[in-house]
Amino acid sequence: MARGGGEPVSSNSQELRKAEIRLKWDPSPWDEPSHHLDIIATTYSADAPQGPPVYVVHFDSRSPDGTINMNRHSQTGQGLGYVEEMTLELDRLASSFARVVVGVVIHQNTGPKTFGDLTNAGVLVLDGYQELLKYDLAGVAGSTAATVAEFTRDTATTWTYRELIRGFDSDPVVFTAEMGGVS
């Protein structure tokens, strides 16, 4: 299932410097195992923007240079609104990087689950206060993982955003390898 491929966006004709990705979902019913989702970001070098990721950032990790961080993490979806958050400081990312792809994955350790099995699962991408994407993950209902956003460097300093909705049927490890091939 695919959506996206829209026109690249640079926020208000200004340089995109810092993006926030937020994730929400409702907790599972009290008599069922918890739903555990994660935001994942993969970085790609200027030499191989479609190649293997240079590094992967997900829960309990951050980029080696501190430019991509998980600020909030939930294993259950409990809380008000968006319960997981990742920040990408694109303006601080080394010039050797040309692409960052962001996705969402459902852990399968309590049995098979797709986005269609969840309630109120959604993702929000922000540049400051400007909403770049607000997406209901029911749009990829049959998938266990999905890419949602792509950030690419046009020049040495200018980053642009593009919506990149693609559903996958993968576990978290396989998904991180598949993310780079999406365009």
C-alpha cells in the first residue's frame, strides 16, 4: 500500500532546520497484551542515498552525534495525545548525510498485529509549529510497518521534506533494511 510521493516541501520557503515526529495510538483493552509501536529514523550517506543506512535511531537510542533523539517513548500507548516523539536536528547533521527516512513499526512479540488492529493510531510531522503531515495509520491498515516521511539535503545546507507513506509487512529489524529502498 502506498501513498505520498508528493512535492517536496521546504517550510515557508525557509530552510528546514528541525523536525519533530510524534506518534499516538490507543492502549489495548485491559485483557489483551499491550500494543508496542516505535518511531524509527534511518540515515543515508550522500554517496549512497538509496543504500544501506549509516545508522538507525529508535527507542533507547540516539544518533552518534546527538542530532536525532527519542524524546518520549511508550510501550503501551497510554497517555494523552501523542505518546512518542523523535526530534531530527537536520541543520546539525553532518554534510556526509543526504537523506533521512522516518517510519513507524509495530512490535510483533505478542502475536501478529497490523495498523488495522489498532485504534486511533496516527503520526504527526512538524517543523516548529507548522504541520507538515498528520496521517491516520489506518490508511495502511494491512501493514505492520510504514515509512511516513523523507528528508533530503538539496545542497550543503538545505533540507526538504516529502511525505512518504508506504506500508510494509516486516518486523522491526527487516523494516530498517527496507526503508532505504523507498523513493
